[in-house]
Amino acid sequence: MKITPTVLAGLVIIEPEVHADHRGFFMESYHAAKLAMQGVTIDFVQDNHSLSEEVGVLRGLHYQLNPQAQTKLVRVVAGSIFDVAVDIRPSSPTFGEWVGVTLSADNKRQLLVPQGFAHGFCTLEPKTQVLYKVDSYYSPQHDRGIRWNDPAIGIAWPTTSPILSAKDEKHPVLRDAEINF
């Protein structure tokens, strides 16, 4: 597995080794020992799977407060997304900065989003399916979010009129969000 750091400390892109031939392909999408040899040691406890029927579905920006903060390992198994992580660690020199990466079934890239980041994605193709591992169980009482179009963050989403959930329409901007990292 190839691990590429981003400009935000702790946020990395993981590219698994893909073995392809005339039948298709095989890859190890997760291998704890191989990742540990490269310094990534996380005990994942839950897998999540989402389907977005249309192009322009935007999910996020989500995070969980401590003590239920989550690290996420995100990948796409059908379609593609513009995947975004925002540093929401107040003491970080990159607080409020974001990185966006295209993840797709074709490129098989994964994004490791550490605790202390808000995460969201926008679908680029219909019927996109996203899988992600987390290292802490979902906790409704710790679940929080930040407005997808917060001008102070300035994410360059691939749409200006996304399809949002009612919950995601109501998130506060970063300066008003509850954060305890």
C-alpha cells in the first residue's frame, strides 16, 4: 500500500496495490499489519455503506465530539466522489483548511480522515456507493456538523446546488460549531 501525506497533518491518501488481469482485479482494501509498518495503527470497530442515487448528493460536513470522535477510512466501490476533510482542531496551524480528493471505483484510492476533522463528500456519478471504516461507534449525542458552504472555509465543491439532507441543511458555520478537540 502506498501512503501519501496531504498538506493537513494526519490526513493521508492510501493507494492499495491492485492486481488486475483479463478477469478483473484483486486488492487488499485494508491490511492492518501493512499499514502499521507505515505508521498507521487504528482499531476500526464499524463499517458504514452509503448509496447516493444522483449526481450532486452532498453528505457532510460531519464529525463526532470527544470522547466518541472518529477516524474514518473512506473508499468508493461504485461511482465517484469529491471527498473533503476540514481540519477542525483549534490548536492546529491548519485549522479551518481543507483538502479535497477524488475517490472512485476506478482509481481505488482511499482517504484516511483522522479525529479532529470534519468530513463530507459530493457524488460525481449516479448510484455512487461509499464504504468507510470508523474507529468509534456512531453516537447520536456526539454527532455534529458544519455547513457545507461555510464561506470562511471556502470549499470548491463540484456543485453550487447540492442535494442535501434536512440535517445537513441546518449545520452551523465553523466559527459557531461545537468543537472539543
